[in-house]
Amino acid sequence: MNRVATRRVRFTRRDALKLLSAGGAVGAGAAVGGAGLVHARERDVANECRLCTMHCGFIGTVRGDDVVAVRGDVDSNTKGFLCQHGLSIPEIVHNRARVRRPLVRAADETAFAEAEWERALDVAAQKLLAVKDKYGPEAIAVQTGWPFVRHPMIHLLHRFCRALGTPNLATVASLCEASARMGKGLVWGANYSPDMAKVRTLAVWGSNPMRSYPPWLSLVAQVKKRGKLIIIDPTRTELADQADEYLQVIPGTDATLALGMLRHVIENDLYDKALVAEHALGFEELRAQALPYTPDVVAKTCGVQPGQVTRVAEWLATVGPPGVWEGLGIEHHGAGVDTVRLVSSLVALCGGAAAQSFHDRKAPDGAPLPLLLPVDQQEPAPPAPDKRPVGFDEYALFCSIHRQAQASVLPRAMLEGKPYPVRALVLFGCNPVVTTPDAAAVKRAYQSLDALVVVDPFLTESGEYADVVLPAATFAEQPPLRFGKPKDQEPSDPPVGAVVEPQARARPDARILAELAERLGIGQYFPWTDIQAAFAVKRGAVVDEWAAERLRAAPERPAGARYPTASGKLELSSTLLPRFGLPSLPVVVEPPAPTAEHPLRLVTGPRQRAYINSQLHKVGAITRLLPEAQCELHPDAARAAGVAHGERVAVVTPMGRAVFRASLTTTVRVDVVVVPHGWDGDSNANLLTSETGLDPISGFPRLRALICRVEKASVTS
Ligand code: SF4
């Protein structure tokens, strides 16, 4: 008989046998109470929280088979920090909502039936092979988020797709992180972030680190002591109260604001002239582009004061090395990559180079640019697929850099067969019904598929459309990857490893992948059943010519050039984008103007304090903090719409309708409504968004520059 996954701490017969087998040397640690409760011997195990990119080290305390507590590991990179999400790990591991056994949809398609692993894997493989035989391997797509996989697993999923012959791996890069990386890489040739030890003027632009990077906050406080802190956000975030200047910008107007600051810096001779003279390309073109963006024009478009534009520009250029911590708030618009390029150009012209830490800046002359993210493969690497990924026709730069499909247009390939049919999907730890624009279309697409296989610890809304659901272990049930463990393990330290065994019948994701691969006839590429063994094997960077050909350095690029761009210069005007049929100068796309039918502006997606995107919505310790999705709106806007605080309201856009609990607050602009993402059912923010109007460079969805109206939930839209 199988173990029960959600068993809480209690004394069992097996515990008694364990204690007895310990020779009775249990002593006071195993007192038997009158009610039969026994404190089994506890042990500590070190691991890494993988709920977000901070990867905080933690120590789990295990009693019997249960994780009973976690605490931050003071010897880890994050020095003992653990947020409320990390503290909920015991409840994640032992959650009653976990998928406990593989599920296979019944023949009449009405319900799931539990199945043994062998059968579930066989059914999944048969369905995928049937699609491959009928439509070709490119008709199979694989998509992943970040919950329990993260980047090392993405390499294995790349390998899986290559071995299968499909180019269609889609990841969280389709709507997170990648757009900023592309924008900064296009200007500087490399990704970077502000070096918080050096920056003296910091603009936090469209980001709320209080919620997305909590351990980073102490560094912000240090910058504030040294120089200036500027917050630019449509919502008065917690940090705004500590800022030297807060710009409550109209959502989607960030490019205009950046151009206004560039104009002020350039026309007042505040820019780094040596940089421009020796190392920059396109300065005069950018200057001409910025010229019309006077403080008054910018103030009117962006909803800020003219003096704020000039003051912040001067601080960035004169107080000390500047840095900008930009977030998705400036990327989920009609032209997010170009907005990042403008912000990046502003940082450069204000002398910011000395205060940035660069990532992946290592392109030898003539090699593909570092923009091309390495896809490391264990040797031998499978051959490259014949077809290009879905999205390549419109977003070739994105697809080339990442060797991925653009997830926002995958549903179109499923529904319309464009550019070719996608008939099967394997989801590894992601919930696209909730995270992809136009949720209604995503649901229709999933209903239309020949095969949907879902690998996840929980049954998600996407999983409800699946043919097969395979229960995955969480990170706490596997040894950590620990690529960044900062110190040697001392004998007295807790052992590093899986805190507990996989619960119920869950299996680690890497093992599931290997078992699927075996059945799909590509097992020779997956001789390992765990990710540690896979990453112990020698790997080499795989460069596909189709992806690299348009990213190579220009023949005239000087040897030893300072910037690893195609020209070797800081590219204020891109030499790379025209190779993809895109304009060399940044394009400004203003947000749609409110109308009589939709009089308010809508921002979807800022992270809530309680949740991490679509994760943790089944974890009681977290859902108790915020049981319902809340829509934030200004009291004046609520009055105009005839709704009250705490009332159920419908937010209606040209795309659809979603329902939230009204939360009236003066922290949002009077003309802006803010709704969270990550909720399923009728509170799914992507019922309000569209697959049209994607960023022309990255294909990122336009999630934060929409128009809407608010009405009582009882009113039919
Ligand atoms: S969720 Fe919290 S504890 Fe986990 S890695 Fe992120 S910041 Fe650290």
C-alpha cells in the first residue's frame, strides 16, 4: 500500500519500529504521551528554495517523514533570509491538493482516472508519437515556467525538444526577463544590472523590489544614504515613500519619459562627451529623435510635472554613477524592448558604465554576440530541428537569441495551424491558461489539441484540459542544485539533499523527462534519471547557424572593441535590428487612450505580496493572507463607477471580463485600475488581455497598457 502524501505529524507504527530499532536510545526526545503522540527524532537537511530567482538557502527540519519546519540557512548565499513563501515550504510539500498519482483521462473524455506510472507514461508517449507521425515533430511543443524547474532544467528540455526534432520549446522568457535582457544587450552588447555598491543615483522604474526581490531592499537603503532614490511607477509602491522623487507615470508612457530625460541631458550638455566621441554610435540620430520631447510635452503625455522630468534627468547625470533597476512595468507595453533601449541609453549617456555589473559579456571578436544565450548540451548533442520555432516569422530576434518559440502565439498555431499546426503540448511546471494573454483562446486551443501532457505537483487550470497528468516532486523533495553554495560543507553542517522523499507517487521532473524520452525513442540522449547526474556530464555550447547568422559581428568591427555589440560601439542606434527588418532607432508606442466605453487605464500583473505569480494559490498559509483577487482603484474612480470598497466588481476590457474584490486606495492614479495576475477562474487577468499588439521585437504581451471600465459584478457586460 502506498504512503499518504499529506499525512501530518503523528506517531505511527512505523515510527515506533524506527524508534525501537534505534536501540531504545531515544530518551526524552521520544516521550510517549497519554494521547499516543510521540516526538520522533528530528533531523535537519539543507536545501534551496526555488520558488523565485533568489534561491534562498534553507534548512528543513524533518520529523519522521514530515517537514515540520524550515528556517533560513545563514551559511547560504542569502544568509538566512527566508520570506513568507519559503516559510510555507512544509505546507507546499505536504499539501492535500498535490496530485498524488498519475492521472489519465478516461476514454469518454469526461474525467481523470488514477493510473500507475507505467501506464500513464505509455499513454502520454503514444499520444505524442501519434502526433509526430501524423504532423511531424514540430507539431509537438514543450512549455515550462519556473516553479520547480528553473534554468538548468531548461537545458534538458531544450535537449528533449532537439532529440524529438521540434524547435518548439517555450519558456517563461516569453513574458519575463528576456525583454530587458534584449534591450540592454542591443545597446551595450551585454546584459547588466546596477552594481549597488557603486551606484549613487538609483531609479527603480516599473519594479517593486519589496515584492519581487525582498533581500535586495537593504541595498536600496544604502544607495539612498549615498545619493538619490527615484521611483517611477503608476502605483505609489512602498518604496515611493522613501524616494527623493516619485513620478506617478501613466502606464505605458515610459519611453516618452526616457526620451524627455535624454533630451534634457543632451541639450544641457550633461552627457558623457568622451563616451559619445569615442565609443557611441547613433548619438545624433537619438538626439534628433529626443528633440521634440520637451518637459511640457513629456509631462502632458506621462502625467507628471515638467520639473520632475528635468530634476531626475539632472540627478542621473550629475549626482554620481547612475543605475536603473527596471522591471516588467516598462516592458509589458507595445514596445517594451525599445523602452528598455532608451532607458539603457540614458544610463550610458549619464556615465553609468562604471556602476553596472555585466553578465555574459564574453564574446570574442567574430563570434556570435553574447545576445545569443548559450544552450549548453551534454555531449553528444542531438541534431538541430529542421523547422524554425513558432513565432519566428514575427519575432525572429527573440526566437534566435533564445532558441525558443514565443509562447504568446502558440495558441494561434494550435487553433489556426499558423505557421504550421501544433497539435500536442507538454507542460512542465507552468499554467498558461493563467499566464498567457487571451485566456479564452488558450482554453479553446487546449480543447482542440490531440495531446496535452502536464507535469506538475498540482492540478492547475491548464492541467484540467490534459490527457495525462504526471505528478512532479517539488524542489524540497530533490537534492538542491546548489550551483552557488558559497562555502565548503563543515562536518557539523546539516547534510545537503532532498529534505524528504518525493511525496505519494510524485517523481522528480528530470526522471519524468528521461522516462518519457525512453518511450519516445530518444532515450539514448537521456541516460540519467536525475539532474545532478546530467549536469556532471561534460557539456558544450551548441550554436545553431540559423540562430547565429544574423547576430554575428560586422566585418568592420575593430579588434578589441570596447562593447561586444555587432559594431563594437555602444549602439544608441542599432546595427543589428535592421538585419531583422526592424528600425534602428527605438520606436515609441503610446498606450491606447481611454474611451467613453472604457474610460480607465488598466494595469494587469504587478506582483502581490502574498503570491509569486501563479504559484502558491493552493497553499493555505498563503491563501489566508489574501483569499481573493483584489482590484485596486482610486476612491474617485470607484465613486464614478458606483462601486464600494469590498464589493465584487467586474473589470471589462474590449477582450473580456474578470471579477475581483474592490480595494479602494489612493496609491493608484485616479485614472488607473490595477489587477493582479496568477489567479484562475473568473479572476484570471488574462481574460482581459489580448494576443494582438505584442512587442514587435520580443513578442512580449501588452499586459500593462490597456483600457477598461469597472462595474458591479452583477452587471452583465
Ligand atoms: S520565495 Fe522567498 S524564500 Fe524562496 S527563494 Fe524567493 S525570496 Fe527566497
